[in-house]
Amino acid sequence: MKRILVVKKRALGDSIMGLSALQYLKELYPDALISYAIPKWMTGLYDNVETAANEIIPIENGLSFYSKLLELRPDMIHELHQSGSSAKILSLYAWFKNIPYTFHNHHSTKDSPVKDQGKPKAAIQRDLDGVAAFYPSNRYPNFLAYTPKMKVEAGQKQKRIILGVVATRETKMWPLGFYKDLCRMLEQKGFDVIIPLGPGDQNIQKNLIGFPTVQIPLNKLAKVFSESALYVGNDTGIKHLAVAVGIPSLTFFGPENPSEWHPYDSSLHPYLFKEGLECRTLKAHYCALSTCDSMICLNQFTPEMTYQKILEMVSL
């Protein structure tokens, strides 16, 4: 039986979006065993869910990863977004075993068989393009047909709204004071609200004393999300988790364009985004600032406006 190793050494949300490419590969090779290699710290997220991967492989240091490759003995390897450290290990193993090692680097402008190499486009589409370039079929995969899926054991739906207040940088965060106001409105309306935080979010937690912050183990996160009514928050990893477990989402977009980082059906997963801001495109097709004095891209979406949008999406 053919074993395909798919590697993605990126952030949590990237690993979830990578499931779309695995779903496409499973269509191409329905009888293959698909192993999905991701950073070790995030593997717990996949402990109690079903995906297109037959198994999840933790990536640790180079030596242990190479030892794992020797144990797995894959017939082919595909890296969804090539990184320097893993490229050396994977290319060495592929050369030693004489197997295909294919990859796509979304940011590279070098010549490549990948369609639209280096051009900004929906993140999931870039992963699919990379697979389609090396494992072609008679049809081109469109990202809207491959929304990532994480199957969770069914539980009772709760009247719960998840507020995703954290992001990888400050400029991607809707103001914390707005979240507080929104939380009060939702609780007064009768919604159960939770604000998931990680171990490294102590500073945010200090600013949310008295609000419903929770720390949920990674291996229980998908189930909690699947039993909730709605995700509302920043464009961050847990937004992609909400989509993958099948609950609607409402996302705030500031410095980055949703056409790239929100590769989902906007009728099910709407977003708030202020069009036409020149400050976003001064140096690239997005704003890369970590901090910003004006935050004009996000602070015009008021808690009241967001509350009304939520009521349109979900009711008691």
C-alpha cells in the first residue's frame, strides 16, 4: 500500500488549512496511507478528531525526524510550504531512498511547475496548486470545494459564542475593550460566552479579569468548538478550527486581505474588512506592521455593529 507523507511546518491555522490538500490527495489516491507531519506542540489538536490523514506525525528536531522517516518508509513526500530546515532532511532522505520529494514555497518567485507561483491568492488554493502541479488529475481543484474538515464525536450543541481575542501580532487584533463590551451585550442577551486563551496569553488574561476566559487542552478544543454556535474574532488559528469543525464564523480583518487568509464561503463565514486603505499596500500587498497608532483598519467596527451582525447569524 502506498504511503504518502505530507509535511507542513507552519502555525496551527496553517496546519488546519493544510487538511484541504490532504483531502484532495485522498481523492487522487483513495487506497493510500497518508501521514501528516506537523510541529509536535500542535499534534494534540488532532488526538480526538478524524481527518483525511491516517496518522499525525510529530516533527521535533532534525535527528528524531529523520529517524521517524526511516521508520515510516514513505513512497513519496510532499511539503506544503517548504522550509529550510525540513527541506534538507527531506531531500536527503528522498535522495537516499530514491523516492519523489515535491514541494511548494508560496513566497518564492523562482520558476516552478506550480500554477501562479509566488502570486498572492487564497492560502488553501496555494496548497492545492502545489499538489496539483506534481500529482495531476483531469480536473483542477478549487479551494471552495476543499474546505478543511475535522470530524468530531457528536455532542450537544450549546448556546455558546467563542470570542477569539488573540492574534499573532497586535495589528491583527480587534480592540480588547470592544471585546469586553461585546461580551457584556451577548451575556445580557442570554448567550454563553467563552474566551479561549493559551499558556502564553498571561498579559491578555490580566486585562480580562472578570470575563469568561478559559484554557482548554488542545485535545479537547475541537469538541468544545464543534458544540458551540459561533466563532467571533481575529484572523487566527482557532478561526480555522471553527471552520473545520463546521460552525459559522465572523472574522475581523485588519492589515491582511481576506481574499488570501479567509479561503472560505463568505455566506457561511462572513468577515468585517475596511476596503481601500492605502496604508495596507505601502510596501507590499498587505500591512506588515506589528503595532499601529491609528488602527483605522479595525477600530471602526464597533461592538454594537458586531452585535447586530451576530444576531443575524445566530439566535437563542
